[in-house]
Amino acid sequence: MAESLCPECKKPTEVVLDHAAGDTVCKECGLVLEARTIDETSEWRTFANESADNDPVRVGGPSNPLLTDGGLATVISKPNGAQGDFLSSLGRWQNRGSNPDRSLIQAFRGIATMADRLGLVPTIKDRANEIYKKVEDLKSIRGRNQDAILAACLYIACRQEDKPRTVKEICSVANGASKKEIGRAKEFIVKQLEEEMGKSMEMGTIHAGDFLRRFCSHLGMGNQSIKAATEAVKKSEELDIRRSPISIAAAAIYMISQLSDDKKPLKDISRVTGVAEGTIRNSYKDLYPHAAKIIPDWFAKDEDLRNLCAP
């Protein structure tokens, strides 16, 4: 119940919403404060012909400016009744007709599936759709690996939205496309769009901190360890360490893990981060001389740092 000012009671009173009539009623005197209120919440009542139909809505999806008709075309559903034969024929004729957006719709579905499996926000999915539409309009992707193209569009979108994912993470949902194929597709897309725009394509800068919290979460590390690792990679950016951000993140996690009570094996860190164990050791070797500078004092003292494994 909510409170509202009742003109009859001359004071704020609790009100009751009658959902059936759409009326807001004062609980004290019964005065109808508002009649026929419009319910703006989602409608989940099923209006399908068959009770076994799981579709809970009776409206179409939102408009899509990337499609020719805005995604608002009429679709003839499967009939149920005496006129079924005629409507079935209409549905078949519609499917046989040429739809200029058919390939786009399939591509957008593929991007949406990959984005959902990675838990990405809708803005990244929309950006990936825009990138694919631009490339598709150039008519230059025919004959290329479609799964790699879609995965590359999603990778670029993550970079541009400052939510980068590693190529290995993208590869895990790319329907069989390899890391090498995705990498080649990414370079091809960037080259094509840069030639079209006449300027370099903004991709965003990758930092070790962009991956760190997600890696730590997958490893099941505690909050204090995550906070210490975050500070460590932030301070490591001030050093002249020529390693990839993902390698630095993995090495920092390995270093912090040694100083915590819940130590993580190197093979587990390699599996979660997608960085080879040898690469993590080499990056750890570069960070080790600066351990006292990058590891926060509240997490480990000087005597604790002496217990770190020598590279």
C-alpha cells in the first residue's frame, strides 16, 4: 500500500489499488482518488490458440532500425481450426517469398545467442549488430566463415563498450570458430570499416583491471584478495612491464593467491584466464621485483612478501 493525500480526509492516508477496476481507493473513507488507472507493467497473459503454447505475449518485438521494414513485418502463424488448410498455404507462400533481411535476422540471432551465453548487456549486442550491418552492406563477407565474422563483431563491440572479453572467451561461444579465424575476421572487419570511414576505428584501450574481477570471481577468491589484486594491477600500470594486460592480470592473481589463505594452483589460474602457465610464470617474473610496490600494505607486510615463490 502507498500513501496519498485524500481531499475528503484532508490528510495523507493509505490507498488501495483495485486491479480489476483500475481504481485507487482511500482506505479511510473509501473515496475513489483515481479511476481507470492504466497498468503500464508487462502483460504476461497467454493469448495463444493452443494451451500448450509457451508464448506469453500477444504483441511483436520492438522495432529494429537495422532491418528494411523495421522488424515489424506480419508473420502468418500456424493455423488451428476449420480454415487451417488455407492459412497453411498462406504461411508456406510467405516463407517461399524473398525476404531481404533473412540473412540479417539469422546473423542477429547468432549474435544474440553468443551474447546471452557470455552474459553481455543488450548495449553490446546492439553494437555488434550495428557493426555486422555495416560490414554486410559492403558486400565483402561473402565466402568467409560466418561464425568467425559474428564472433569478431561481438569482440569489437565489447572493446568499444569498454567491457572487453578475451578472444578465448569469445571463441568458447563461437560455434566452432577458432581463435585464429576470429582474429583474422576481426582484422578484416576493422580494415574494411576503416577504409569505408576514411579514419582509424576506435577500439578502446584494454587494461588488466578489465578482466581481473571476472577472473577472480571464476576462481572463487575472497573479497579481500580481489581488492588486493585490483590495487596490484592498477599500480603495475605505472611500471614499464611489456606484457599483455591479460598476462599481467593472471600474474597478479597468482602473486596475491600465494599470500592468501586460499591458494590457487597455477593450472587453475591458467584455465580460467586462458593464459599459458609458462606465460604466467614469465609475467610473474617481471612483477616479482616490484612486489613491495604493487601489493598493498594492508594485505601483506614485508615479512609476508619474503614467502613469495622466487621466479
